[in-house]
Amino acid sequence: MTAFDPAAFLPDDLLETIRSRAAGVDRDNVFPVDDLADLTAAGYLGILVPAELGGAGLSLAEAAVLQQRLATAAPATALAINMHLVWTGVAKVMGERGIDTLRFVQEGAVAGEVFAFGISEAGNDLVLFGSDTVAEPQPDGSYTFTGRKIFTSLGPVWTQLGLHGLDTTSPDAPQLVYAFVPRTDAVITRDDWDTVGMRGTQSRTTELHGAHAPAGRVVRRVAPGPNPDPIVFGIFSVFELLLAAVYTGVARRALDVAVETARARTSKKTGAPYSHDPDIRWRVAEMALAYDALPPQIEALAHDVDAGTDHGGLWFAKLSGVKHRAVTTAKQVVDEAMLVGGGSSYFSGHELGRLYRDVLAGLFHPSDPESAHATVASAWLGSVG
Ligand SMILES: Cc1cc2nc3c(=O)[nH]c(=O)nc-3n(C[C@H](O)[C@H](O)[C@H](O)COP(=O)(O)OP(=O)(O)OC[C@H]3O[C@@H](n4cnc5c(N)ncnc54)[C@H](O)[C@@H]3O)c2cc1C
């Protein structure tokens, strides 16, 4: 078996090109269309698709390494692509467990389709366990979806939207319906993304006006509420691990920039570079101590998903835990980097200033801190009442 070489899938020159665009994408508040074109040409949209279907056939653990690498260059590009990778990862997890209903996602990803992740809804803190979107069954087994999704990354460029909605009329209702709809006139992408950070994701509001999913694109129907169904496990596991990877990449970049800055700045007081200053050395060491814990955690858990290891009732706590630790640690590392960088990092065009704004988004993704703590508390203490 040959060793996995991240540079074979994300070459250094491509990474530098993507890095060189990131500041402009952030300043202009636009989707990084050139990054997407380059990544598509490099086969990146198919990294999680099995080789026999034309993809790179990487494991989740390998994809997580690549997403860390991509996020060091352009966090928003990495986060947006993450949503596409989540669906291809769900297809892989389900396929490996004998459920082949997402094969069209794998074939589509290789053919250049861009899959967005339409789960979040305003005020829906049930997330995967409920939906205010109406899923209306049709006689031929297809569904139409009416409602509003928020924060749909890849807003201007996706070609297929994977979403969920609630069917309240079928004989076995209520059922949460997972399906994929193409971009048609029944879907409106609002132009309403103007955020503090992660501006390139263009995670816009999506209006669904009877958007139609053909029967073959209705991939799963599950009872609402906490549910260990393979699609719930697939989404949860791939989403949490790849998100953790993106924010770990942000932490790594902040650490690297802090080291470069500490070496480049010279103290008038001592005439020595800041990298000789004991306080700066302590601060950089704190950052490295915190960062170093993250990649092995992601690798270990991603490997367990790849291998089908059963953590039973602790799975969700482990997955939300690694995501929580990654985003909170990344935020702490970027905070420290800002101080090493000094006042210039406070300018919004400075890379550290951008990372400082980008890293904040990590706290809002599921599992947010409250949800992660509730999941872990239930796993260890049992539920209340
Ligand atoms: C950069 C970024 C990219 C993301 N990409 C995706 C993606 O691709 N796909 C996806 O599914 N999710 C995505 N998310 C969504 C994310 O994971 C969270 O779901 C999102 O941050 C909402 O969090 P919240 O519920 O805490 O927000 P909140 O602030 O609680 O709510 C968000 C919106 O809903 C409104 N709202 C809140 N409560 C109510 C209520 N009771 N009634 C009516 N309106 C209400 C608020 O006014 C606000 O407009 C992304 C988030 C970020 C930050």
C-alpha cells in the first residue's frame, strides 16, 4: 500500500493560487468561482467517490487531511466545498453499509455536479430531527418541497440541493424525507449573504416553492426525532469530522503566520527578533500545544468511521466532541496569533484579521456549544426525566 500524499490531490502550486485569491474573495464578498473551477478540474469534488465510479477513492480520514490543507489556503473555499464533500461522504458511509440510494451523488460528483447541503432552517434547533419544510408526497413516489432553508453554502453555484422536509400526510406520517432537488425556477437563492467572516461561502437563504425531487432522488424517509438511521449517522459523522478538519486547518494557518511574523518582527528594545522574546515564545508554544492535539483526534475518529467501528451510544458524543474541541481550540489559537501579529493584524485585509473573522463561524455550526454539551452530558449521565 502506498503512503497517502496530500500534495498529489492538492498540489502546492494550486494551493498557493487559491491562497492568493482569498483576500479578494473576502473583500468583494463573492463566491470563489475560480477556486471551484480549479478544484473541479483537479478531481477534488470526487475525492470521496470510490475509484470504480471514477473518483479518487479516498477514505474519510484522508479527505479530512486534504480539507485541513485546503483551509490553510482559503477557509471559505474549504468550508463551501465541505458541504459537497459531506453528501459524497454520506453516500460512501451508506454505501459501505449496504445502502446504495446515493449512488447518483457519487456519479454526479464525478460528472461535475455541485451538491449543496440544505438542512438549516430559521429557528429549527431540532436540526436533523425535525423540519419546518413541507414535503408533499406525489402519486408517483416523488415529493415537492416548500419552505425556507438558511445558510445554504455554495448558494450561487450549486446544481443539486440535498435537503430534508416533513411529510405529514402519508399513511405512515410523520416522516422526515431526505431528497435532492435540481436548481429550477421553484428554487430561489436570495442575494443576502453579508457576514463578518466566511464571506466566500455565499451561504445564502434558499426559498423552496414546490421544488420537485423525482422518486429516484428521494433517498430516505425516517421518523422525526433522535434516530440512529444510517442517513442520520452518515450526515452527523461526515459533517462533524470534515467541519473539525476545516477549522483545524484555520488553526494551523494562524500558527504558521504567527511563527513567520514573530521571526520577521524585530524589537527596538532588544534588537532581537520577536521569536527570541520569552513571552512571544510562550504564546506560540501555547498555540502549538493546543493545535497539535487536533489532527490525531480527527484522524482516529475518521478512521473509526471508515472501518465501521461501533462506539454504540458514545458515537454522537465523540463526534460532536471532536467538532467542539476543534472549533473552540481554533478560535483560541487564532486569538493568540492576533496578539503575536500585533496591531497590523487588526486590519480587515490582513490574513490574521480574516482568519479571526472566519474562525468565529465554527461556533455556530451544529453541534453548537450548547448542543455538544447536552449530547455529551446525556451520553455520560443519561437523559433527564
Ligand atoms: C459560514 C456558515 C456556513 C453554513 N453553511 C451551511 C450549509 O451549507 N447548510 C446548512 O444547512 N447550514 C449551514 N450553516 C448553518 C449553521 O450550521 C447553523 O444552522 C446556523 O449558523 C444557524 O444557527 P442558529 O440556529 O444558531 O442561528 P439563529 O441566529 O438562531 O437563527 C438564524 C436565523 O433564523 C432566524 N430565527 C431564529 N430563531 C427563529 C424563530 N424561532 N423563528 C423565526 N426565525 C428565527 C434568525 O433571525 C436568523 O435569521 C452555515 C453556517 C455558517 C456560519
